[in-house]
Amino acid sequence: MRLSRWGIAFIQLGALLLAIGLLPLGVMATLFPGASALVPVLLSLSVAPLGGLCLLAGLVMWGIGTLRR
């Protein structure tokens, strides 16, 4: 598999992890402001940074893969 394809896969994985980490926090903050937001905060602190790292690594791999092509 080419490096640019690995980059695209990591970009998609990073976007998914960021969505899983940040969307529940936004929904709880807008729809249920008085409820306890423990689970969304834990998701945003544990899953979102990993998604950001995957997204960054995917962008680097994709960039290197397209420059080598």
C-alpha cells in the first residue's frame, strides 16, 4: 500500500476520533447544560488528543506520499 493511502486512512481515523471525542461534549453543552458532563469530558480528554495526533500524522504521510509521486 502506498504512503499516500496510509495518510488518507490516518486522516479518516483522526477525523473519526476527533468527532467521537468532541461531538458529545458539544451536544451536552448545548442541549443539556445542567446535566453532568463527565462522560463527554472524559471522551474529549482521552479520545480527542489521539484523534488530533492521527490527523497530524496522516497529513504528514499524505504530504510525503504526494511529493514522492
